[in-house]
Amino acid sequence: MKLNFTGNRPIFKKEWTMFTDARSKSILFVAHCLLNQNSISDGTASYPGSVKEIITLLLKSGIGIVQLPCPELMGLGLDRGNKAGGASPIIEENTRIRKALEQKAAVEKINALVGPLVFQISEYQKYGFDICGIVGINRSPSCGVETTSKDNREVAGLGVFMEALRCELEKRGIHLKMVGVKDSELGKSILTVRSLISPNP
């Protein structure tokens, strides 16, 4: 109980503890296309909507799911600047997309996406929420974590967007675990996500 005075009269105010309702206070940030396959580059969708096995796992866990923006869609458009992109080998088209994302106009758009994400994360942490991590998409030129596409090869490293996001988080002293998944490696991907949301099974 807090005692305040207004004039000569004491006013009793109860200290309010925030966020004691039904929320889990656990959150996972996930790549846009895990929830919306309609956003990814032509010829690469493996599901009609969401990657259901991973999303079902998250829904059952009770964790809060925050969908990252799709940096390729927001930076280059749905066609990624190449309406015939679906006719090219995936790695070659991914390399072209990466080069386009590294151009000044796209970089400015990516940076504009990163700022609000960092704000969200810092706000949740300020109030004691557990940010379990960030899930990207390996091989992606934008959202790759362990691997990305470059020089017509799948190589170790971060995609353009994930690199920008990690850099900005580290500037603020925020260090979150980032992992990548692939729908072509579904079993491994489920184990990877499960390790984030249930680190001590």
C-alpha cells in the first residue's frame, strides 16, 4: 500500500502489479513465411498457407507468436523484381534477390523494418517477458540464420535482414538466440524450434 497526500488528506493507493493475467509472458519471433507461405518468392512455397507442423507446435505450447515482416516483400515487392524468377534455379534466384536487397533503396526499407522490431523486443524485456528467440529460414537471402544464399551457392552466414536485425539488437545490448529452419528438413526443424520453447524437456 502506498500513502500519498493531497492537501491535508492522505490517499491510500494499492501498488499495481502489471501483466498478471492469463498471458504466458513467453514470446517467439518467427519468420513471416512460416505463418504465410503466400509471401515467399515464386516457385518456393511448400504449403498453401502456414508451415502447419511448426505453427501447430507453437500454438500447443501456449507461447506468443510474433510474425516478423517479410523483408523481401516489403523491400522488393511480391515478384522480387523479377516476374520470371520462378523459372530460375532457386539458389540463382536467391542470389539475385540478395544482390537486390543490398542496394541502397532496399537497405533503407530493411532498416525501417528493423527499428520497430527492436522496440517491441526491448519493451517486452523491460517488463520481464521471456523472448525465447528468433526463428529464421535457412538458405534465404534475407532471413537465413545458419545458412544463406550468395554467389549461386548456399553458404554459411546470415541473410541480409537477419544480419541487420542482429546488428541493431547488439547495439542495444540485446542478445537473443537465432535459429534457422527449412521445410525440406522438417523433422530437424521441429526439434530446433522445440529446443527454443522447451529448453529443458
